[in-house]
Amino acid sequence: MFDLAERRGKVFLSKNDVLLLLIVFVVTSTLYIWSVWVKNANTSYSKGIVVRVGGEEIFKIEEAGEWQIKNRDGKYLTTLHFDGEKVWVTESDCPDKICEKTGRAGPGGSIICVPNRMIIEFKKITDSDQGVDIETW
Amino acid sequence: MVAVSSVVYVAEGIVPFPVPGGKWGFSNFLVLYLSAFSKFSDALLLAISKSLLGSILSGSIFTPGFFMGFFGSIAAALVQSVLAKTNLFGVFGLSLIGMVSNNIVQFFVGSLLIGSRAIYMLLPLVMILGTFSALANAYLASQTQKIIGDML
């Protein structure tokens, strides 16, 4: 079928390809299962939302409601909703509307807007949040 | 080849993809073809040209998404071309490695731009879906070689 490719020393599928496919499948499937497990194991997340632009925290939400998010320069970025359990976006200034299409994100999940370099995610609980002052081990 | 890749680049933007903001990556089949059957310089030139022209046509030039795709495509051209010289893999294997390197570099650039590693949570699913693109691209690259070979 791919005679010319073979003549040039390039078969369509070799034994190494099958082995590689197996490795890619096992690794990606394992990582996918792990990512779903992390998303669902929401014990390390609080009920607060953090909005970051380019890594810098610009907004914090602790209560349910609707917020308009603007960057440091005052430019409108997005309209955010939080019902106390999940967060979602209903309007955005970017052309892709990826954040709107992402839907509702729960603890462990995130809403990413690449054009605005923005990430909306649940705040992680740190040791200080849990009141841990000292560890003996 | 630049024209075909650029048109596919723009057209696949309207094809639904299960991960928001993601693309199937079929415009990379000619980059794979040149990596496997020609020189690295040809594959690199096409990777750069189709990213630039495709993003100009789709109005996404110099956006964060453009930089992710641009560097991902260059990485795929480089890795595929180097491994094509070794004859360790067939066209499908090269396509698979190209897909993996493209996605890793894209997500790395994305994480730098967003300033968060949370984006990596999407990487496994994108790679699982990318395996189908890798198969399709390998088939298209082999068919291109057959057609061009018959013409020569």
C-alpha cells in the first residue's frame, strides 16, 4: 500500500511504532485517570475562588454571586458566577469564548482563558488555613 | 504545501474538539511528510509558514494561542526530522512522537503565558485524542508521498 514510502526506508507501521503506541496509550491513560481523580478528590480545596492573570492574583471570591472581572488596567475580561459550589463564565471579551464553553468547574477544576492569560480556580487549602502551627514529624 | 496547510489550519478551527480551545492538528500532516521524506529545513520552513499564514487568516496572529501552536509545530518538525534519520520508526511512529512533542511544548508555552501549571491537567486527554490525529496525519503523509512519488 505504501510501496514508495517503503522504498525510501519508511514503512507506515513498524514494530517500534506499535510499542510506542502502547507506551503512549498506557502513560496518557494513567495520567488521565490520575487527573480525574485529583479533580474529584477536592479535599485540598476551599470554597474560595482565585482569578489570576499572567500568574498574578487579581481577584478573590469567597461568597456566591456574580462578578465582573477586570485586569489591573481596568479592562473588562469576563463575567464570573459562583454559586458556592461551582464557578462558571457567562460572558467574555475574548474571541474564542473558551472560558464560556468550559462550563461549570468545581473544586480541583479550573477555567482557563489563553487569550487573556487568565485562570479561574478554587483556592488551595494551605497548612496555615488548617491551623497547623507545628509539625513533630 | 504552505497554502494547503494554512487552509487546513483555518478550516479545522471550526471542527469541534472535545477539549475547549483545542484543535485536531491535521494541518501538521505536511510537516510530518517533509520531516519523514525530505529535509529538516523544509519541515521547519513549512511549520513556521503555515503557523504564520494560518493565524493571519484566522485573525489569531501573536495571540498566546498562536505562540503555543507556533512553538509546538517547530518542536514537532525538529523531533520528527531527527528521528526520521534513525529509521527506528515508521511514518505512524514519527507522527505519534510529533504529536507528543507538539503537545508538551504547546502546554509548556501555555503554562508560561498563563503563569499556572493547571493547564497540564488537560494534557493527558489532549494526547489521547491526539493519537487519532497522529494516525490520520500519518495516513495523509503516506498518501502524499505516494501521489508526489507517482508524479515524479
